[in-house]
Amino acid sequence: NAGVTQTPKFQVLKTGQSMTLQCAQDMNHEYMSWYRQDPGMGLRLIHYSVGAGITDQGEVPNGYNVSRSTTEDFPLRLLSAAPSQTSVYFCASNPGQGSGANVLTFGAGSRLTVL
Amino acid sequence: GDSVTQMEGPVTLSEEAFLTINCTYTATGYPSLFWYVQYPGEGLQLLLKATKADDKGSNKGFEATYRKETTSFHLEKGSVQVSDSAVYFCAFHTGGFKTIFGAGTRLFVKA
């Protein structure tokens, strides 16, 4: 059972370049989300989805796009990378219902550096 | 607004020492409370949780009790091991779709 799989693990971009961070889960979770982790700031929610075809903004959505065409996949797109987007990005999923409804399962993370 | 405050790190302990990491929260309603742990190079994983007042979550020797009156959820372990070295995050979920995380506390355990 792979859980949540993120790719790539590391990426270096130049300012203005675009890229997509991939996220896939095999647990049939309804909810998926993207967080960024910055030193001293914990995790901040970028975008989330409560089901295929449904996405919404989190706390820090500017500069990022998402889509949810299937239950399994939730890619995060950086439209025009900026140095302020240098961070570690985590994809997470949770069932959305049942006893573990709000327990997040995280991917291993993607470290992005924007020069 | 909703927030989590946890003690700043790093916390450095010797093996077999007692661990406490303080966590307090500000939330509307009655949130579910969590501790997540992040080992080096990995994503976060659930350590323990509590869903109502006076519940005690426990796992791998770690414990935390949901204290509604003090809005706290302090993490404790009686005897830490080197393998417990990690970053620990306190978090809560208030319903809707939002989990609020603290800034994390890095723990180093020396042999």
C-alpha cells in the first residue's frame, strides 16, 4: 500500500519558470490537500479538494493552481516561480468521513528551490 | 483567529530522560487534537489524537490529554530514545476543511 506518492523529491527552478508537483494516493480518500512547510511557520494550507472536480483555496494560494480530475491525483502547478516559493511541499489526503475522517496521511515531500 | 502555540525548540535530551512538549490552542468550537511527528527526510505521520475533552491519546510510549479548561494538549514520554529524534507538530481540526498546525518542535535525543 503506497499511501501518498509525491514527485519529484527535489527540484531547482529559475525565477519565472513553471512546473507541476505530482501527487497520487491509493487509499480512495475523498479529501486531498497541499501544504508548504517553512522554517518556524509550521505547515500552511495552499489548496485543497473535497472530491473529484472540486477544489478550493487555502491560506496561501497565490501563485499556485490545482485540479482534481480523478480521486487519486491532485497536481500542484506553479505558474511563474518566485524565490518566495522556495519551500518544502507536502501533499496529504484524508478520508473525510468515519472515525479517521480528519487524520491526514502525508507524502514524503518535495523540496523546491527557486533561484 | 485559530492558532496553535507550541514550545520552541530545539529540545535536547539524554536517552531515558522525561519529555514534555507544551501545546496550547485557540479555536472556536470543540476541535479534534493531534500530534504529528516528522522523522528526518520524511513526511509527517500521525502520532496520536484525541477527539473530546479528557480523552488521552497514546502511541509508542507518548501520551497527551485533551484539556479543554486550559486549551492544552501537552505531549509527554517517560523515557525517550535516540530513535525519537524528530520534529513534533501539534495540530487541531475544527470541522470544515482545515487542520491548523503549530510551528513544530525539534527534539534531539543523545545516546
